Amino acid sequence: MADTLKVLITDEDPDSRVDTRKALQRAQLVVAGEVGYGTAAVSVALETRPDLILLAVEEPARRPLETAEALANALPETPFIFYSSLNDPEAIRRSMVFGARDYITKPMQSARLQESINTVLLQEERRHMRRAGQLTGAEARGSVITVTGAKGGIGKTVISVNLALALQRETGRSVVILDGDTEFGDVATMLDLAPTRTAADLLAVVDRLDRDSVREFVDAHSSGVHVLAGPVADDGLVGWGPDSLRRVIELLAQTYDFVIVDTAGSFNSTVRACLEASTLTLVVTTGEVSSIRDTSIAMRRLLGWQISGDRVKLLLNRGSRANGFKLADLQEAVGCEVFWEIPHDGKMAVAVQFGQPVVESGGSPAARNLTALARRLAGTKRSLVESAEARTPAWNVLARWSRA
């Protein structure tokens, strides 16, 4: 990608163009030009040769879409992003048909705009590399789900462990938990697991690791989930920097279908590295005033870090029976909707004490809830393992039974 990105604004409404220009300037992007629809748009585009075209689409949509088609004919290698006040599925579908790489709804937010432009241009760069045969050996990558929160004691690790076990049980895919708490990691303890090696051992050789050798540092839990445990020494992970953490996450993502990252109860540079390497981030909060306040601050920090909003989901852990707040008030205070609620369940605390995740015993409200969350994140409404067994031919089931 070019060092200085030039963006052409194509919009018939002068007021809308001003708002879009300001959003681009706040995102520190260069405005190559501003123009309306029709032949003028093609002339300016050929003259300025932008890296990307922002094109406004409002009803009636025929003229802006015709302009998009003419621009695509004139500059076939230049990607488009459409923006509009319309947010219905049909408008989005129509824009995709006419070549849009992304679709942004108004009001235009600079962070969202910058994230969209960077993503689109990165995809274009990869598309060109594929055409040139430069990505034929690229590694596949699993999903990285980071569970984080603005403070300790809100149930992050409990959720991480149960989610990992539920994902493995419901999908049958490979799952690893990375204990990313560099000081007080408790993942192994909550699984009643005595690790043979920890992340501290891995750190010493991180520069020499590959997707095969990283497996030497994980332990297998009886559930089938693998664990890269946190340090047991008093000094934690001395020297565990963001770059090293990103490399470890990437190697794990090349090796496992799902990587669950449990973080410390803070939003420092280490946690930021986890979030930037993640497919999805679950931000955990409780109903306590202090947790809501800290989560609100954390969400603003995520915006400053330019972590895309569609990669961040708010998770409410109702760890106690106290309900001294309204859900609408919490969402207003934090600035986003609650994606998932985990109900109060007395069995959760008991399970933690015995090192037996609640989803292993099943049947309790929290177990059912976390299983449903795992299915949601895996993109299915039912167990993929049960579905596979249901499709097994009867003769095969009988054969397995007779051998048993």
C-alpha cells in the first residue's frame, strides 16, 4: 500500500461531502478530490488517480450506481467503498453487486472509516499477490477469541475456560487456551491441570518456534482442549512483549481451529496486542458500578486503538443476584449493546473450587448458556458433533458397537 493514501469523494450533496472530508482528515487520510456524479466524476478520477473511491449512494440510487459503473470501467483496479444513510439489507446487497468492497452507514465516524479503508486496501493488495502467485503457500488461520475486561474479579477466566471446553465439545475442532495474564494466570488451576511447561518456557525460544514446535509447550486437558499455561514463577513473564505475544498467537492460530486468549484485568500494551491479533474480542463486565465505569473507559480506549467495532462484543456476566441496574442504562453508560448475558448460577462458584468447569457437568443455567454462546461463535445453532453422529450410517454405528 502507498505511504500516503489518496481518497476521492464522489457525492452530489455538498454538505455530505464536507462531513466526509472532515472524517477523512480526522483519520489522517489525503483527499484526492471532491466531485459529484456523472462524467465529472470520471474526469476527476482519471486526473487524480486515487487509491480508493468513496461514493455516496442515496435514493434514487440509479445515478450514483451508474457513476460507480463508469468509474469501475475507467479505473478497474481502484476499489470502492459506498456510504449512505440507508442501512437496509437490499441497499447493501445492491451496492455489493455494483462492486463495493465495503458499505458504511452515516454518520461517518473517522475510526470506522479508517479501519474500512485499511481493510479494503489490504484485501486488494492480497488479491494482487494471489494473481501474481505470491500467496499460494499462505497458511490457514483459525479463529482467535480474546476474553478481556477492564478489571479483575469479573469472571474472565471462568468464561474463557468454559467457552473453550464448550467449543471443543460442540464442534469437535481443535481448541487451545492461551493464558495471556502475564502476572496471575489461573487457567491451569481452574482446569485442575499441572502443566509440564508454561508460557515462560516458550518465551525463551519464541524466535525459533514454528507451527509444529509450538505444540511442545502445550498440555492436553482430559476434555481434549490444549492449554498454554501461564507462568508459575513469582516474577511472571519478564520480557513478554507485544511482538512476542503476537507471534505466539499467530503460531497457535496456524495450528488450532480456535484459540481462546484469557487476558489480565487491565488494558495495557500486552492486552492491546491480543486484541489486535484477534478475530473477535469479548469484553466482560458485571453489573457493579465500578465495573460499568471501567468498561466504559475501556471501550473508549478500544476506539482510540482503532479496534473495529464489529470485532468487539460486550458480554454481561451476572455473577450475583444483585440487579440494581437496568440493561438500557448499562448499554448507554458503556456506549454499546450487550451481545450476550451469562445468568447467575450458584454452581459456577462450586465448579471453580473443584477445578471442574461447569460445562463438563452440564444441566445448569450457566452450562446451557455458555454452550449456546459457543455454538453462536462457531456459527451453528446445534452441536456439530451430534449432527455428524446423526449422519453416520446405521451399519457403521452397529459395527462400532459390536467392536466395543
